[in-house]
Amino acid sequence: MAEQVRVDFLNWRPDAEDVFNQGLVVATNAIHDTEGWKPVHVKTTTSFSTTGGLEASAATVTSLVAKPIGTGTDLMCAWISNNTVQIGVNGVTMTSAGSVGGGLTGYPLAFATAGTDQQISFFDVCENEGFVFFVVEAWQRQASPLTSVALRHIGYAAI
Amino acid sequence: MTSKISPGWIGSSSYVVPINVGALACTTFRDFIVIGGLTTNRYAIRWCSIGDPTDWPEPATDDARAKQAGQESFPSEHGYVTALAGNDFYMYIFQENAISKGTYVGGDIVISVDIFEEDRGCVRGGRLVQVDDMVFFESDRGFHMLLNDQITDIGYGKVDDSYGG
């Protein structure tokens, strides 16, 4: 029996042909998702668009994770652009943060140093009366020394 | 408890940082926001003041006890807390190789936790989705559904053989 190779495409099925479904068989524009990959439509004129699904600039967005919120089609997103973690709804960046004793002020979160292979490692969202709450953790692997650094953030926004 | 996002909120440009700690997962349980897999203790969960997700007093303080905020650690042999799922009545805490059920009891304990599965768990963050009271997750053995404390191996056979780890 041939050795199995695990490739995580999450709910995107570029390999659907194997089970006789209509689906993509060639991955052309894929971006990293939590422990996997998802397709993205690349634009060059703006970093994000709320039309046509998630769209990202290949020049700036290196990692993107999205979770549905509410009862419609809204998405809470976390992504990395220009070495910073960005958070927003449908790709619209939240550009400021309040602080309630958390000690983390300012936005966006800036990485201390430029690095390689930065990606959103974990992202989760939940809702409560009047709030959408999120946790996000990103990792950066530095070239020298080869060190993984966890960058994390928790916050909420009023609905 | 779930609120619809109003169109007017889309494009909102501010959020609030309530707590200086990171986590791998979060969920809503009754009147609490619960986070798990803390950066300060990957085997622990922590929850906010009752009815106030903006308030996260330091656990084991008088302020926390008065507001029923707290923190609970789990056995490290079952791995990190990787995912959470909650509703108005109970919550599930997923470690890499175990699942616990939490119920609200109030008092000094606040949330009582019992492990009921010590084999299957959520293999890592982002591998769980909740649909009403059904919780679908992936363990290191395959895909499962948890409903009413019963785990069904929904991927048994071809699916787990093809996609399982």
C-alpha cells in the first residue's frame, strides 16, 4: 500500500477530483490558514476587499485566518501585514485599541524585529451579549538564531 | 446568546484589550467568556467576571472571588488545552488527549470540571467547530462528533484512513 502523505486543505478541497466532486485541482493562490491552507484571490490595488470574499494583497499579507461571526456572512479576520498582526471584520482593520489594565496599548501590534515565516498560528472567536471576543497567536521564525517567538493578543469589540 | 452583527458595526475601528495574557481558544459559557491554553499555562483555562467580559480580575483574589472570575488547571499528561465549546448550560474543555465537562456551580468553585474522556481530544487549535450543541473535532485518531456527552467516531473507516494523522 502506498504511503499516505497528509496535506491539510481544511474545508477547501482542491483534491476533490479524487472523490468525483467538482473542485479545484490546481492550487494557484493559496495562503496559510491555521494548520493548513486556503485559497485567496490576489489583488494589487488594495490590501482587502469586502466583495467577492477575502481578497488580499500578495505584497503585504503573509498569513490570514478568518472565522464567521453573527448570523450573516460576516467574518472576523486576523492577518499579518508588514510584520504586524492585524484584526478586523471582513478585512476592515481595527486601527485603535483601548486598554483596561491589560498593558497592551497601541495598534497594530508591531513585531520587535523583521523576520521570516511569520504566520497566524491560532485564532478563535466567540460572542457574548454585545461583544465579539477574540484570541490570536502568531509565530515568527527568525533566520539567525533560528528561534520561534510567540506573539499573542486578546481583545474584544462592541457589537 | 449569540448576537447578530449589525451592519453599522462593520468597519468599526476600535477594540479593547481586557487582559494581558494570550490563549489558544475562547468560548462563551453561560455568562462567562472562557479562554484556554494560556500563554502563562497551556494546561489551564481562565474565565471573566460573571456577566462582564470586559472584566478579568486576577484569579484567587478577593476581587475575583466576589465576581466569580477564576482559573483552573488540568493534568499536563493530557496535553495542552487546545479548544473550548460552550453553551448556556455546560462547556467542554478539549485537551490534546482528553475532554472535560464544566458546569456552573457558583460559590468559590464557580465551575466544576470532570474529565469524561481520556483518549480522544482535540489534536490542536483550530480543529473544532460547534454547531448548536453538536461539537465536531479532530483527534489524533480521526474525526468525531460530541453530543450530549456521547462521542461518535464519524470519520471511522475511509475518511480517517484518508485524512487522519
